[in-house]
Amino acid sequence: MKKHLSIALLFASTLMASGQTQIHWSYGGTEGPEFWGKLSEKYSMCTQGQNQSPVNITDLTEADMETLKLDYSALAKDFVNNGHTVQVNFPQGSTLTIDEKEFTLKQFHFHTPSENHINGKSYPMEAHLVHANQTGALAVIAIMLTEGKENPFFKTLVANLPQQAKEHKDISKTQLNAIDMLPKDKDYYRFSGSLTTPPCSEGVRWIVLKNAVEISKESLAAFSNVMGKNNRPIQAINAREILQ
């Protein structure tokens, strides 16, 4: 487990910042999700793991859920297209506290369409805010994005979208704070899962917000045109519980 978590922490720290891994993978063909576990021994969890993400959020278990403690003060640093997704990186300074542990926001990135489903429903896009703590543990906040009114936060991102793989843009002057992407109501579902990309490391705390965020049709199209379809298929729940 420590090995997987150390890989995961490395992944979170550089997660798609360079867009490079030792073994090439993709979202289609013979390097697509169904073959990830066979591309390298390092990716074996993609096939063998029992707590994989994403999932269809259903058959919920009622629980006493703690309020998310978010202290987001760091502003976006750069915007990177790594060939798999577009990702906004952050310096130190923004934290999520859960289970009495503090996790630092490293980056957020996007998938089109959504990776997780809620009661069988897929959304046009999903944002993943990736956090890591000093021990190598990861926590991801997922936000479902749906077509609706213009969203100033996403309008700014679209204006700075890195169009080509390996393209990097300094967006520090935009003064973007990740807290402005989240819905006002932060009720959530929770389950134990994995990274949704190789090496598919498990032990990740998944926090999926119940309330979707609206962005314009034009913004959704802009992200989709750059990223294409980059969602991993739904994985089996197995023995896990999904809490609400």
C-alpha cells in the first residue's frame, strides 16, 4: 500500500503537469481503459483493484457526515494541457480538512463526459480537485458540471485554455481561487476509491458533491473540443459502501 500511495502522491504532485508517464496510455484503442492493466506491471491495479474509480453512486448508506472544512487561499498558478486533460496547478496554501487530517490542494482537472455517475446519470463534464497530505494519502473533491447559465469562473478558464498538448500558460494574474468553482451547498457523497488514470492507485478518499455547477453550452464545448472524450468507464462497487 505504501508503494501505491507513494506513486499516487508523486502523481498528485505532478499529476498531469508534464502529461508524461513511463508507459503511454490513452482513452481509446489498444491503449484504452480496458487495456491499462496490461500495459505495465505498474498499472496492474487498473485491472486487479477491488476499490476502483469512477463509480455509479447509488444504494446509499446513511451516515453522520462531517462538514467539509475548506481553507482555500492560494490562487491558480498555471494551466497545462498534458494530452490527457487540462489542469490548473496551485502553490501551497489551500487545504481540505477531513478525518482530522489536512490535505493540500495540488491541482484540479476535467473529464468529458463525467466519470462518476449519480443514480445512473452522467453529466457533460466533471472537475476533480486533487489534494494530498504529507503521508501520501489523497483526497479528491468531484464536482459535476451541467449546461446552464454563463459561469464567470469557467469563462476565465476558457479564455486561457491551453489548446495543444504540452502547452503551458501562466494564469497567476487571473486571481482564480478554486473555492469559486464549488457550489454554495457542499453536501456530498463519500466512498473509498482510486485514481481514475494509471497507475489506478487505491486508498483515495472520494468526495462527490451532490449539487452540480452550471456552466454555459459554449464553455462546455470549448473544453470538449480541447480534451475530447477522456472519461474512464464506471467500475464495480464490490464490497464498498457509498455514504451520504
